[in-house]
Amino acid sequence: MKTHSVTAARASLGQLCKDAIAGREHAILCDGVPVKLQPLNGVAELSDAESFPKQDRELSRRATGKFKPFTEADRRRIAAAIPK
């Protein structure tokens, strides 16, 4: 596994991503801790926001302050759309 500093990784991030997709192992050293760069294998590894983009867009719009604040009814409606 090849390790890179944050600065060096930032300069060649596109190539590092392509290499990781191709199966080469890379790590970025952040505060002395190696962080492995690897592709995700499926939706199971995504966060809730990435798995449910409609709700994420709604939350993002509300967070910018351009819309009315969330009400309890809004929270229940969004939570009901997320499968358990």
C-alpha cells in the first residue's frame, strides 16, 4: 500500500481515485493515521443521506434557511419515508 501526505493526495486525487477503482491500494496520512482510499461496494455502505437523496435534498434546503423551519409533522413525514 502506497501512502501519501494530505497535500500530495490533494494534488493527485483524481488519479488516486482511478487507481483505487483499478484495485491499487492507497492511503492518505492524516495526523499520523493512515486512511485507506477504496471504492464503495454498494448501497449498504452508503450513509442514510446518500441512500435517501430526496430526504437529503429536503433537509439541505431547510438547513440553508431559505424555507420555513421544520415542524414536528415534517420530522414524522420524513422519518416515515425511511424504511426500517
